[in-house]
Amino acid sequence: MQIIENTTTLNALCQKLGREEFITIDLEFLREKTYYAHVCLIQVASPNEAAIIDPLAPGIELDDFFALLKNPQITKVFHSGRQDIEILYKLSGIIPQPLFDTQIAAMVLGFGESVSYENLVNGILGIELDKSCRLSNWSLRPLDEKQLQYALSDVTHLVKIYDSLRNRLKETGRQHWLDEETAVLTAPETYVVKPEDAWQKMKHRSHNAHYLTILRELAAWRERRAQEKDIPRQMIIKDDCLLNLAAFCPTSREEMENIRNMRKDIVCGRLAPEILAVIATAQKLPPEQYVKIEREKPIPTGATALYELLRLLLKIRSQEQGVVSKLIASDDDLKNFASFRDKNNPILRGWRYEIFGQDAEALRQGRISISYNKEKKAIDIRKNTGD
């Protein structure tokens, strides 16, 4: 097992990896006590190499590894790589390209929605992974042999999984499906956290624009503070307290103290004046700067039957293709299509149109029929060739 703890050894490894067609990558990191993930290990493998890079080793420089990430001749393979890619992007300013995500590839090949690495290793390689080290504190040194073996297995098995999935994509002609689904992972805006959007991740039931505007400003304040201090947002103030603050809009420490679940250290400490100032400023915002309430558009009268037929058609096509139906079209996609709201509907683009969208159009235009074939004991989908 190669443990890379200095720049010279790392550079030698990167020279070898630079001659490979692809490399597999995984990170072990901690973020329970921080806002940003702190990377503790970088695991990398290829058909000929496997190593663990210790980014916490004194004096180690990762420049040569970062250069691999942007080498266009080497495919970078991850499993469910969004978090890992976000961390690498923050460290280096580089989004690894070209990119292959085995979780996405498995979905388009019919392995199910958001299939885990453990299940993929078991399904393709027939290996049961030992997950006992999953919750290790990866920042501690030294790590024992079992921990290191566990970490390395996350990339060594991935080599064979990638090879298997790549071959299946070629056999099924679905490589372009993967390209479309991977596009979001290669877009820099995917990894940009906008504090003003933080409120949208909070659970609430309100449709009151004024209330949601106060909540937006409070959540943005908390997000910026968490980023600045590099601490989890919930350590500053919990979601339920922010929701209550937005509801009651206190104007003094005394009023804050009466809010349910409000911590005394917040009321008596330095955060109280900041919170009160945020609320006071938000209260003065003109209505045109309020949160825009977008209520769900109901299906028009008469379109419900079409929506139900589209659901049936989607179920049939997803079973035929061996693909999870949610990957092809969401319930909202079907409702919008049944309501003739076609703008930006994903079923009318790319591979989704090939396997479902064009049939959905034919169904909506009355050029397709769905019936039960008693002899075949199966559903028949027939197109009207007379049109």
C-alpha cells in the first residue's frame, strides 16, 4: 500500500498516473464542526496504481495532483462525486474533466435511483464491503491498517466498476445519456453557495411573502457568518429559532428572550444586535423586493386524464428501458406537459425525448393508443400510421 506523505513521492506518482487512460478518485473528509469540508485523505487508483495521499502531511504540495484533474486525456472517475468535486474545486479552483460518475452511470443503466457504492460493488463485483470504518475520524494520525485498507478499497473496486459500466454504456448506446446528466457536475455555478438562497433549504409551510422575506434575510445573514467563521450554520442558530424569529420579528432583547427555544447566550451575547439589525432592515424592504411566491399551477380541467395516461406511458417505457421512471420524468414534468406548459420541459430534450418525449407528444396529439393485449398478456402501444 502506497501512503504518499511528501511532495517528491507525490510527483512521482502523478507522473505514472499521467500515462493512464483514467483514474478513480475518492476523498475522506470531515465537516461536522466546520462549514467547509476539511479533506483528510485523497485516494486515487488506476489499473496499474493505487495510493493514498495524505494532504495533512507537513509540507506536502498538491500541485501535481491538481494538474491531473485538468488533464483532458485522463478521465476522472468518482462515485456520487458532487461533494468530492466541490471540495477539490474549493482547494484548487479546478473542476475535474473529463468526468465520469458511476452513480449516474448506474442509474441510466437501470441499477436504480441513487445506488450506493456498497450496493454497486456487491451487484457488479459480488463483494461485501466492510463498512465498520465508515465513521472514522480521518484527521487523526496515525491511521491503522484497517482504516487505510477501507479507504483504498473505495478507489480500487471503482476501477473494475468503471470498466464494467463503461462497457455496458457502449453496448446500450447510452453514453450520451450520461453526458447530459453529468453536465451539472462540470458547471462551476453548481458549487457556488449563494447566501440569499439559503432560506430555500429550510422546512416551512408559509406562503406569506413578508414572512419569507424576513426569513430570507435572516438565513442569508447566518450563512455569511458561517462561511466567515467556518462553522456549521446550525451552531450559530438553529433553523427552528430562525423560523420563530421571522414569525415574531422582535425589536429588542426582551422580545427575543420570549421566543420559544431561543438560547440565552444568543439573547445576551453579540449575536442579538446583529439579528435585530437584520430584522429591522428587512422590515423596511419595499414589497417589490419581497420573496416572489410561486404557487403550484393546478392541472387544467380536462387535463387530468391525459396526466394519468402519461404516467402509464412513463411506467411502460421505464420498464422497457430498465431505467427508474423519476430519471426520465418527474411528476411535475408530466403535469406541465399535460397542461401544455412545454417551456424548458426536460422530456422534450435529448435522450428523454428519444425514449419518452416523442411518444408523449404522440399521445397528446391522439396519434398513439394504449391497450391491453389479452393474447400477449401485456400492454400494447400503437401509433396511428394514418396520420
